[in-house]
Amino acid sequence: MARPWKVALRPYPAGGFAEMAKTSVISEAQLKLLNGRYGGEALPKVGERVKTVIAAP
């Protein structure tokens, strides 16, 4: 059975978007795009809340 996705706010980890992608249903590149950090913008500070996409329970 398919599970819906939802956007969640999470603290930005020390491992960056690559670490976040391990628990997200979208890729590292898509996470950067979702958070407006794709075109070379400065990365968020560790602990800053950023958007991620997860499978809803």
C-alpha cells in the first residue's frame, strides 16, 4: 500500500543535506531545491530548521 508524503521541519544536521537524504523520500539535490539552496547559496547553519519530505505514518 502506498504511503502519502508530508513536508516536515527538521534541524539541519552536521552531515548536511546528504545525511538528511538518508531518511528522506527525496534526493539530496531535491532537498537543496526545496530549501532554496540549489544555486550556490550559503548552506544552513547546523541546527537551523529546514524542510524535508518523509513518508507519513
